Amino acid sequence: MSTASDDIVYRLEDRPSLGHALLAAIQHLLAVFIAIVTPTLVLAAPLELDRETTNYLVSMALIVSGVSTFIQIRRVGPVGSGLLNVQGTSFSFIDPMISAGTSAGLGTAGLAMIYGLTLAGSTIEMVLSRFLHRLRRVLTPVVTGTVVTLIGLSLIQVGFTDMAGGSQAEDFGSLQNLGLAGLTLVVIIVLNRVGNTVVRMGAIAIGLAVGYAVAAIIGRVSFGDFSDVPAVTVPIPFRFGLDFDFGLFIPIAVIYVVTTIESVGDITATSEVSGEPVEGETYVRRIKGGVLGDGVNSAIAAVFNTFPNVTFGQNNGVIQITGVASRFVGYFVALFLVLFGLIPIVGEVVTSIPRPVLGGATIVMFGTVAATGIKIIASAGEIGRRELLILAVSLGLGLGVQLVPEALQEFPDTVQTVLGSAITVGGLTALLLNVILPADPEPIARDAGRSQ
């Protein structure tokens, strides 16, 4: 079955003119650029990374996203969906990566732990990609939606802390910090509601630019000395080393399982808006190849000093709006991402964004993650008593351990590490209850006896 639409201007194998291809590629970049670099910026403060290291990580995030996008679109052997799927750094891993990095000792020691954990975890997606047809029976929308909601809710604290200036700021919570954050937030909200699709897709980037400009005018931007910035960033495999701790690995492993299911949804949506099959042999091959691509690309990310990569969903909106589903466009997106990453001054400019401005944007992003989780739960259809119970208990226990971590103080350190994550506790609770709770009985019609 194909969902081909007359609105598609360039199909998967078409080659648009250079001008059309570049225009479509720029719109894809507007949709993903900030999302790709933001996880690195969010992690920099709690891990106490210096400016040089942060700049390098931003460059690596862009380079790896470009390489991963090419692999996903080109389909290298069995790896990749072969569709116009753009890859980027995942928000879902931020909270457990912060916990892992801070537990390991911050700085480069924290990075070594994160990269060791995410490299090991990438194999989970590679293995699960071979069994996707069976996973859907266990990982229902209620389970995955609950975990995604917890991811968003866990991150909101990080975003709001940045809005106030960052946890290390001497002027934490000042009116100036909250004003910059509020300005950025208002601009994003207003632009997101305008009729122009190009402006709407670039709302976050424009909001950050406005907040950045105002911050620069009032002297809140430190540009640094660009004369010390090297001409080119050189990718160095395992630059910060690798480390591993099983207790810290559990939350990472849970999220790899969840992002597997998310990617299935994103790739299915790409196939649908591209006028390609959403069932049958071709579709299954693309789904399995796409999830395998997520795993392989996340392994590449760990090797080259950045964070797990996933298939982005926002690009589906670009395809739908532009009518351009050609993989040829994706090659330009991949090329631009690599070029931006190779030029260190891009990282220098990005990392100079003040924390309140960044917080004004990330609070929207993280809130959207939580809202997406709710949307996934709603996609299951009518929510019965069983589903409501799974959701209530999972959210209650998950948020409980995050809000009151001292409740676990009598447990061994390893157990505290494992159960200290809202995502782990909530996700495992949802999965367990989904397996053991019997389905609700079918309702009996009130007038069944009268019709006899």
C-alpha cells in the first residue's frame, strides 16, 4: 500500500534542480540545527566543561550528524532507511547522561563515562532492529508514551535552571536573566503561530537570535578571542577515553529501547509523507535498516566524542510543507552539517549563547518532549482503567524518586544509582505492569438482555 500524494513535487528518487535542492536543504537545516547542538550546550554546565571542550563537542555533534544523515539516507548495505531521514543528537539521553557524568567526576572523566555507556548501549538498537515486529506487542503506546513524558518532565528542571542563569550563576534568578529568557520564549511562541511556514520552522533559531542580540547589546555575551580559534576542527576518535559502570548503564539502556520505538514512528511518518509504502516488505526493510542505522550512528557518535544520534521527526513536517521527498536533498543537508562542524568558529558562536537565552528555548523543546509523550499515549485510543493505572503508578514512582531522592538513602549505592532515575523507575514500572496486568474485560451492553 502506498500513501502517495499529489502534493509531492519531488519523490524519493527524483533529482531536483540545484536551486530547489539547496532551498529545501536550508529549510531542513533550520528545522534541526539548534536541536543538534542544544544537548551539548545543556550538558556543558552540569559537567563543568570548559569553553574549548564545549566548542569541540559542538563541532563533533554537527560532523557526526552529517555523516549519520548520509548513512541513513544513502543506505550503506543493510544500514539506513534509504529515506530522507535526518539524524541528530537526541534530547532523550540528557538527564541520565548528566547523572552519569556527574557521578564519574565531571569534566573529561564524566565524558569518558558517558561515551562508554552510550557506545555499549548502541548495540541494543542494533539487536532490537532485527526483532521490531515482536517489540510492538510489549512496548505499547502507553509504555513508550509514559517514558517519553518522563523524559520531558525530567528535563524541564534543567531548562528552567538555565532560564534563571544556570546553577553556577552569581545572579541566579535575577530579573535580567528571567527577562532574557522570557523574551526568547515569547518570540518563539509568536513566530510559531504565524502563517508563513518558513518562519514557523525557524521559530526557535530566530528566537535564539533575538535573545542573543539583546544579550549582546546589554553586555551579556562573551565572544572570546577568535584569533585563538583553529581554522579547522580535527575529529579525534576516543579523545576523552571510555569508562563504564553497570549501575549508570541501566537508565541509558532503557532509553535506547524507547528511542527504538520512537524511530519506528518517525521513519513510518517519513515513508508516509514521501508517498512511499507504509506496509509490506519494502517498508519493513526500511524500518529495520533505519533503526539499525540509529544504533550504528550512535556508536559512531560515541567513538567521535558526541552523544547518541536518532532519527529526527521534525523533518517530516518540512517534507510535507515543501513537497520535496528526494534523498538528493538529504545529501546537501549532510554536507552542510559536516562543513559547519569542521569550522570551529561556528562552535565558538554557538557556545557564547547566554544560559538564560538558551533556557528560554530549551524550556519549549523539553516541554514539547513531554507533550509528545502524552500524544503517544493518546494514540492508543480510549484509555481504560488498566492504562490509567499503568500511567498513574509509573509517573508517580518515576517523578517521586527524582523529587525526593533521599527516600532511597538506605539502599546500597549501586541500587540508588539505578533507581535514582525517573526514566528507569517509571519506564520499568510501566513495562512490568503492562506485562502482568490483565486486560480490562469487555463492557456488557446495558440493553443486551432487552434485545433478546
